[in-house]
Amino acid sequence: MIDPTEAASWITAGKSGLDLLRSAWTLLPKGAEKDRIARKLEEAELALELSNAKLAKELGFRLCQCPVPAAADAMG
């Protein structure tokens, strides 16, 4: 079974990593490559949100069946 304390550390580390990447992204010059990186960061953020939800479910938390606005926007 997953230790909830460790799980919280994983979530924090993942979010910190994405925050660091987003900070570095702001330093890039404008252009197609920056736009491509922005899309990849958004995909990474969505993946982190989905993994956090999966982890919460596996820890026994009941999840709302409502669509998450960020996830709904990213899907189309």
C-alpha cells in the first residue's frame, strides 16, 4: 500500500518541478519553440493532475465525477 506521507511528498516534488520549468520557460525568447514548450508544459500539468487524482483514488478517497475544468479544456 502507498504511504500517504510519501505520496504527499511525490505530489509536492512533481508540482515544484513543473513550477521550476514554467519559470525557466518565461525566460525564453518568443517564437514557435516557446509555444511548443508551453504546450508540453500544459500536457505535463494535466498528467500531474491526473496522476494526483489516481493516487487519491488508490488511497481510498472518493472522487467527484464532475469534469475538472483544466482537464476538460485540455481535451478539446
